[in-house]
Amino acid sequence: LKGNVILGEPRNLACLAKTWKGDGSSSKACLQEINENEGVLLTEKLKAVDYEYREEVHWTKCQGLLGTGSFGEVYKMEDKQTGFQCAAKKVQVEHFRAEELTTCAGVTHAKVLPLYGAVKEGLWVTIFMKLMEGGSLGQLLKQCGYLPEDRALDYLSQTLEALEYLHAHNVLHGDVKADNVLLSGDRSHAVLCDFGHAAQLHPDGIRNCLTTGDYVPGTETHLAPEIVMGKHCDFKVDVWSSCCMMLHLLNGYHPWTQYYNHPLCLKIAKEPPPLREIPPSCHPSTVQVITSGLEKEPTKRASAAELRMKTCKALKQDLILNSLSQPFSLEEQEQMLSC
Ligand SMILES: N#Cc1cccc(-c2csc(Nc3cc(F)ccc3O)n2)c1
């Protein structure tokens, strides 16, 4: 069995990933394809052996399912040689989008989940990422129902930090939601993950239409009006989604779902923004944040950078007014005030 798995650089992974386009699953699924093993590992902690990196041979899943990502399930895995553990998402080749890797391969930012590499083995692509002990924000929400206002603001602020960086690098995430925000063990740090719906926008500012080509829209309840109307889209679609996530964090349910049945896209296009879903208990500065991010007209909508500033101001207001009631550690309060 020959393999072609190397220790390499993000750019090597980005160009190899483009050859993994889904059409391999058509006529070319010959025997050679089934046993093919190629990829790029970006860290020494994952070690290929004689250019091979195969499941059960060089790495193995440990414990159960961590979660479900876009187009594939996520497992905790262990490298058999080094004992290093990380997260791994297995995607069938025909559902694999090269953008999942090309958009985030070269990205290093404190609020974006680090990529450790990706390997194709037969008809499967496995993507390796840093393990986040705290699980996803979506899982935290399922456990505790909904979040207090300042915790929600803090996670929104960290998500907007990631979006600010990605947008500055012409990357649109495309599926911002609580399930794609992962937490550190103590749940104080949040990182954005899962670039399965990401797109690289051309910096010349011409807005792209996301409903053409192989683009698969993100989560319906979080889709911006311009996407459901098939209009040209830009980074502002992520800002809209981040405020849909904020409503989800505060209420414990996705926007629109308490008022309408599926398909929701017609309502998202026709109805005013779901501002009535902002809890009445929210501080005016928090209302202002969500209102600025849920502007239907993208040109009027706040950018990720602008919304992060507003979120930080709201946090400071909230913290000062509520500092006694929230059981935040002093370190956490300092972290929030520093944002
Ligand atoms: N660690 C971890 C962990 C725990 C729970 C959910 C997730 C999760 C949700 S989407 C997600 N995507 C993802 C995970 C990978 F390992 C590699 C590529 C991915 O797109 N992961 C990760």
C-alpha cells in the first residue's frame, strides 16, 4: 500500500485539497482510489509513517462522538505513535468542499480553531483540528437552556473577533452559529470552527451570489435576507448570523422558530428583522448591538469590527451595572473589560 502523506505547510494542504473535489466518487472510484492515502499534516504531533496516515493503523478514534460538524461527524482521536489527541471530522469525498481547508489553512488567530492537517483515505477526507475540552456553545446551551446577558455578550464579542480577522482576510465563514463555536475547558475562551460553508471573497468588493455554484447555505434560521433572496452577498451575512446566534444564546431557541413553520426563508425575506425576540430584560446597549447586526439592508448593517466595539461597550455597561450578581471570576471580569 503506498501513501503520500507528508508533514507540510498550510499552502501545500490548500492546493492538495483542491484535487479532492467530490467528482472522485463518480466513475473514477476504482480500486486504486479506494486505497489511496494522501494528505498534509501541519504539526509534528501527528506522525505519518512511510508517507501513510491511516485510521486504526496510525491513528484511532477514542471515546465517543464529540459532535456533528458540517458534512461529517467529529471524533476525539489519538496518534498511535505520539499519543497526541485532537479532534477529527470525517467527511465523505463527495460532500467535501476544498474551501473548508483553503479558507482556514493559513489562518492563525486566537479565536479561530487551529487546523492540524487533513488526510484523504479512499472515499473519506479526515480533517484534524485542536481539541476543545469545553465542547460547543450549542452543547452548553442544550445543558443550561439559555445564557445570562453578559455571558452571551462575551461569547458574541469573541465570535466577532474571529469574524473581524476572517473578513479582513477576505474569508466569509458562512455558518456562524452556537454549534460552530467551541469552548476551552473552563468555558472562558471561545473559538470559531467549521469552515464547511466558507467562501473566499474577491477583495475587489464585487459581492458574490452565494446561491450559485456548489455553495451550500448555512443554517436556515441564521440565514441573512440577502442570501434567501439570492442577492449578492458579502461579509455582512456573517454579522447577521452572529446576531441570530445571540438571540439563540439569550432565548435558548433559534430565531423565527417560535412564530413560523418551515420553510422560513420566505419569512426571512419578507418579515421585519426578529427584534421582537430580544428579551425585554436586556440592557438598551445590548438591544442596540442586536439591532445594528439585524439590519436587513447589508450596507446599513454593522461590520464585524463595528459590532464588536458596540458589544464591548454593552459588556462594560452590563458588567458595571450587574457586577455583584454575576458569579464571574475576577479574571473573567477583567478579560471582559479588556475586550
Ligand atoms: N474538540 C471538539 C469539538 C467538540 C464538539 C463539537 C465540535 C465541532 C462542531 S463543528 C466541528 N467542525 C470540525 C471539527 C473538526 F475536528 C475538524 C473540522 C471541522 O469542521 N467540530 C468539535
